[in-house]
Amino acid sequence: MTEKVGKLIALPADETPTIATVEDKTKLADQAFFSAAENGDKLLIYTKAQKAIVYRPSTNQIINVGPISIDPQASGTTTQ
């Protein structure tokens, strides 16, 4: 999948992303970053580059890209 996304946007070359799938978009409704996300979309998280990408495989489109901040005190990642 990163090969397809890499043809649409420049990806960090020095890291492998963490990949998640949007399974229930209603649980993300309160987060602006995911406002256009649909079930089945993929989230690619590049922690070193501090970048998150929402990709829709069904249409081969980048839906959103944004910075992330990593809190060393927390175990999770948040989008801004």
C-alpha cells in the first residue's frame, strides 16, 4: 500500500509507517482531521516525520495529511 500512496505524495524514506484502518467513522466524528474519512480508509502514521496521512484505497486518493505531535509522557499519538 505504501507504494501506491508514495505515487501520490512524497513519503518519508527512512521509516516504515504504522498503519490503521478506519472501521467506524462515527467514533472519529469529533476529530476534524477525520471529518472526510470513510470506513475502510487507511491511516499511515510516520512518527519520526511527525506526519499522518488518510488514504482511501477504493479511489486511490489522499483524503487528508497533517502533522502529529508525540507526547513522550503519553502512550498514544494525537493529530493536530
